[in-house]
Amino acid sequence: MNTYKTFRTTGIHPVVFFVILGLFLFIFIKILRGLIGLLAILTPVFLIAAAIINHRVLTGYAKWLVASLKSNPVFGILAVAFTIFAFPLVSAYLLLKAINGRSEKSETKQIKGEYIAYEEVDEDFLDLTDVKNKKKDIEDRYNDLIDS
């Protein structure tokens, strides 16, 4: 009688899997903690830069917090709590919003005394008779299909 030995190479041992998963999570949490620590150090710089770039972002965020407290108190309290506990993330968000708002504002800025560039559009494209005819044709085909 012959005996055969088989080796299973496709699977990974559960203990090894959980050790690797735990090591990965440990490293990920350390990196995330370091990034949040760095953001916490840079928070005053972010707020000052956001105030210089576009101060309306800061006042708009404060107004939004107050409005959310008035309209939906539970959500408003959660928003205020998030703002307090995740202040480094909020300050980075406000800085990015101020930078983004400035770039959009600078693109659409008009100089006094100069005309805005425009393109004259033909009004023929507003003629909808073809669409109405096509819609009537589709309705006729549909009615022919039902009447058959």
C-alpha cells in the first residue's frame, strides 16, 4: 500500500496572518499619530495662513457651526465636538478651502474698465421643432405597436 504526502502551500497559517495584520496596524497607527502630531504643531500656522488668504472661510465655518446648533442641535453639538477634538484636521481643511477659494476667485476677477471676453451664440440652436416632431413620431410608433 502506497502512502502519499501532500503539502498545502496555498494557504497562510492563521497565527502568521494575525501577526502580520497586527504589525501592519501598529505601523499604520504610528504613522497616523505622527501625522496628526505634525498637524497639531502646524495648526496655528494653518489658521493664520487661512485668515490671510481668505478670512471669510473662518467666519463662514463659525457661522455654519452656529447655524447647525440652531437648526439641528444634536448635529451641531457633534460638529462642535469634532471641531474641538480634531482641530488639527479642521485647520488643515480650512486652509485648503481658503486656498481653493482664492484660486477660483482669481480666475473670475474682472478689471474695471475692460470688457469681458464673450462669444456670440446663434439662436438657431433653440429651435425645438425637430424635437417635437421626433417626440410625435415616437408616440405614433408606440400607438401603432399597441393598436396592433
